[in-house]
Amino acid sequence: MPVNNKTAGYLLLELLLALGCLGLAAVMLYPGSKMLQRQYYRQQLRYTAYLLAADIRQMQQQTLFQPENYMYTLKVSDKDKHSYRIERAHKIWKRVRLDADISLTCEKAIKNLSYNENGNPTAIGGYRLEHRQLPDMYCRLTVQPVTGMVTVYEK
């Protein structure tokens, strides 16, 4: 006996409609995801800049207030643009490895930054942090003369 099933084709039609709605939602969300990704890269760059600034400030504080008054020096390499290190009495005290997308460059005068016992920097100048995914943006850190104050600019 033949069975008359009038709803047999609706399952396939409903499945195609659901896939179409999901595809439409994905197309509408794609530009938003690019914006979120750009915002993530920007936050990553800011965080790295503030981390470097905090390390420089800590170096100054350690030099000022530590009884043994060791000389701390921040060193940036020409060859490796994804790291920096802080030395204490010519031994590595802290090594920081940056994300592979972030590069650190600096002016020649400030490749070796340290502070004297009064908290004055031995060099002045700036550092520049760039993200590979954000070619139109960078963060600049400057060390002020006399006070050694570190400021972070975003461009």
C-alpha cells in the first residue's frame, strides 16, 4: 500500500533555510570581527608599552631606594627587536620576550638606559613599539631628562 507522506520534503527545506540564516549572520558579523581583531592588536600594543614603562620606572625606584644601590641597566639589542633585558651589576636580572608581532626599536643614545643614585637617567630619548598587524599605529615611550619620568604616547 502506498503511503501518502506530504511532509517528506520539509526537513530538507528547513535545513537549507537554517544554513542560509547562519551564512547570512556570518557575513554580517565578518566586518565586526575585523574591528574586534584590530582592537585586540591595539590593546596588545598598549599593554606591551605600559609593561616597558613599568619596568623602566621599577628600575629607577630600585636604584633610588635599594640599600646596596646596584646599577640597573635596560638594554635593547639591534639584532633582536622582540625582546629587552634589565641587568643588575652586569648580570641579567630580568629578560622580557615580546610577542612575535610586536617589535621594539630605540634611539641610539638610549640603547643602554640606567639611573644614577639621584634617580636621574644616564641617557634620554625614546623607544618605539610597533605591531605588524597595525602598520598605521605605534606607541612611543620617552624618558625625560633630569626627572627620568617615562611617558607613553600612542600614534
